Amino acid sequence: MQEPFKITVHEDGVAELVLDHPPVNALPSAGWRALAAAIEVLGRRSEVRAIVIRAEGRGFCAGVDIKELDGRPDLIVEVNAGNHATFRAVHLNPVPVIAAVHGFVLGGGIGICGAADIVIAAEDARFGLPEVDRGAMGGAAHLQRMFGVQKTRYLFFTGEMIGAPEALRLGAVERVVPRERLRDEALAVAAKIAAKSPAMIRIAKEALTGIEDGNLEAKYRWEQGFTLQAYMSPDSAETRRAFVQKREARF
């Protein structure tokens, strides 16, 4: 499989990882594993001082490949493992990770943003976690890291999406910029961080992660157990089949 992303390490120490998996950057199981490994490797490279994750195409990331899971439900264990590894690689990376997002930010896209240190959004960015409508669970821990308990539960139960201006008002993103300025803005923020002492920034990253409430990885792993439980229900299979067939689910 061709890797669903491209990586460039700039002279200032900023690594730029660009998701590029048409049509909607919904990654297959192997893609999530590869993404996790790439992010981990970047964090271990001594010349890398900050990482920007962004995307090409219609949106940032639509999560997992539902069509793959509809044909192979048994792959849910591997998908879960790949998601967990990716979000962990972002959250526990030794260097700061900036997510620069546009268009739809769904499922695994929420996981990346919720694990990141800083989120910069284009004006057209829309955030959502339609897991209930896809017969799965997971991602609420990362959504809650961005939006708080009440908004997280509303978004999770209803499947509705929230736009960038409201996300900014609620403190879920650092800033909102025009779509054409997104990349430049993210790289500028990363460059400001990269210009500082790499030793101090790495110490700061570990310290800030350590003072967070709870264990993000453990919370997400707890959720993933309920994904397996959901997959045992015929309703779960119906949601995926309806999505693939582009019709309303019937319960």
C-alpha cells in the first residue's frame, strides 16, 4: 500500500506531514499503522523541533475507511490498534504537534486534533464525531479534551457538526484563519516554537502532558472496548451497510 501521507522536514526543524488519501482522507487499517509509525519516527529525529499535520483535498480527515470495515468487520481490532497508536504518537510525541485542519474533521480527525498540542483551523473547518451513526464508539476522550463534557455529549449523541467560529469561541482551537492562509499560519507557529531551545521545549512538552487530568490513552482504550461491544450488535452492521449504500439506516 502506498503511504497515505507525505513528509517534508524543513531547514528550521519543522516537520510537515500531509495527509493525502483521496477522496476524503479516510485511512484504511494499514494506513493508520503507517501514520503512527511515521509520527513516532519524526519525534525521535534530533533535527525535528515541531510537527505540523495537515491535509490535501476536500477535508482534513474523515476517520477510518467504513467501506473496508463493511467488507471486513474483523478488521475492527486492527483499526482500533492503529487509531490508538496514532493518537498516542501525537499526544505523547517528544515535540509539539500542531494540527492544521480544514473542511471536515471527523472520527480519526478528531482523534488527531484532540491529541495535538495546538489546533489551527481554516474558516471552513467543521468538527464532528458520527460514531453512533457508524455503529462504533471511540474518540469522545479526544473530543472532550477540546470541547468539554456538555458539548462533547451533545455532539456524540446527535452526530451534529460544529463549525470553526464556534469551536474558537469554546476554546477548542487556537485560532481560525482563511483557508488560503492555513498552511502558512501553521508553519509560522511551528517555526516560532522551533526557534526556541529544543531541550527546553521537549522538557516543557513532557511536563505539560504530565499535569493533564487523567490518562488520555487509557480513556480512549476504555472507549474502544465498547466499539467491540457495538460491533456485536446487528444495528452496527446496519449503520455501515447503510453508509456504503448511501441510504438511511433502518432499525
